[in-house]
Amino acid sequence: MKSSVITFPGSNCDRDMDVALKKFGFKNKMVWHDDVELPKSDLVVLPGGFSYGDYLRCGSMASKSKIMTSVINFANSGGMVMGICNGFQILVETGLVPGVLLRNKYLEFICKNVFVKINNKKNTYFKNINKVLEFHIAHNEGNYFCTKDQLKEIEDNEQVAINYCDKDGKTEEQFNPNGSIKNIAGIFNKEKNVLGMMPHPERMIDHSLSGEDGSLFFNNLINNLK
Amino acid sequence: MKISVIITLKKDVLDPQGKVIHQTLDGMGFNNINEVRQGKYFEIDAKENDPKKAKDKVEEMCKKLLANLVIENYKIIDAQ
């Protein structure tokens, strides 16, 4: 399986993602934002970080990068595109996934482990994962927001990917770290080939450093892609 | 031609920064405030002398980059 990780000026999780993808069997290429052509890929990842210093709105500048025209075409033709953290912010700015990510409710930069419950397993990203996942979050703008009409459409189309919860999978407000509507931590496009999520699976791929739910995620992803 | 644009958050969008500014003003003794909403202001010096054309261009900029229409409104307030 071939993957591509896009590096924007200010990306800082691109190399972590490269390490994670390679560890679980992807042949990964790093792609510079100013390139026009996307290498042949089974998966494209927009990594976390602070592209363009979060100027204007997080992800807004990066969403207009040269490479993004190719990424958008790739996604619209059914290609798998995953945006993590700042990558999620870039995805919402392209309009590939609905909604926006606002400042965290209590104006704090949040850096901690969280649990997420998979809301929709009928897709390549989460099919066959049957447990609550422990991932890491580190963000200032992860407060998912959309209009009432959009929320209805998102729910009708089963586009909510994951919700913040406790270790037993309870998705109550007290387990919502940032004020996101309905504890939403990740969203799909209608077709479920594009996934944006705030948590970082690439930070959970080593038992002695953090945890292994990221390993579970990437192993499952490459198996589902085969 | 200089054009000014104001971007504001839509009414039903939570503005935690505005809220904190409100609280701080309140703590400073400015007690008769109902609400504070924070926005953005842009001054764009366009290479265009026709006000109509310049405004149209800036409107396009607002829709494509300066504002996110899911949560924000824009208002072109001045062209001179």
C-alpha cells in the first residue's frame, strides 16, 4: 500500500505520521505543499501541526496550497484522505468535510490522552475495530461546530466518525474536552473516504512511549485497504 | 483603491474570546455591557480604480478566503 503525507510550512506531525505509516507496512512518500502532482497513493494524509502559523483561521491558508487541488480531486474521485488535527482543520477549510473547528470552549490549549468511541464502523478506517480507543489530543482549535441543518445532514448520513467518551464508551458532556457539538472528535465526508479527526493515532504506536491503540488503528487500516 | 472589510462571527456561534474580554471589562469596572463579540478587520489596497470592480473582487476574496461562511459574516465597509 502506498501513502503520501503532505508537509505544509508549519506542519510538525508529518514525520511522526511517516514513521507510523512505515511501521505498519505503508510505502510512504513525503510531499511538499508547493508540488502540483500527487504521487500514486492509496492513502493521503494531511498531518498535524500549525500550517502557516494558524494565520487567519487554522488551516485556511494550507487549504489553498498548490497540492490541495490534486488532493481535492483525489478525494472527489473516491481516494482515501485522512486529516489529523491541523489536517482536519485544513479539510474543513477545503469543504471536503462539513463544519468548522472553533477555539476550545475554555480557551485552553489541551494536550492529553482521551478516549474515543467509534460511531460508524461501515468504512475502511474503522471496520473491524471493536473497542474504545485511547488516542492523544493536542490542540487549541478543536471545538467542532456546524449549523443545525448541517448537523441533521451529518447525522442522517452517518458522517460522525468518532465521539469523545470515557474508557467505557460513555459519550457524556463531562468527557468532552473542548466543547465540540455532541462530543464529535472526527467526521467523514458523505462517501466515507475522507476522514478528519482531532486525535493523533500516530502518537499511540509504541507501548513503552505511549500506548498501542494507534498500532491497532494503522494495522486495521492497512488490512482494510488490501 | 483602499477597501476595508469587517468579518464578524454569526449570531449563534459561541465566541469564547469575546466572553473573556467581556468578563475582563466587567472586572475593570465597565459594568454596563450586554455582550462583546470579537471580529477581524482587513484593509486591502487593490490595484483597481473602479470602485465597483474593486468591491466585486474583494467580495470574491471574502467568500473564498477571508471569511468562513459557516461561522462568519463579512461586510465591505469602505472603498476610497
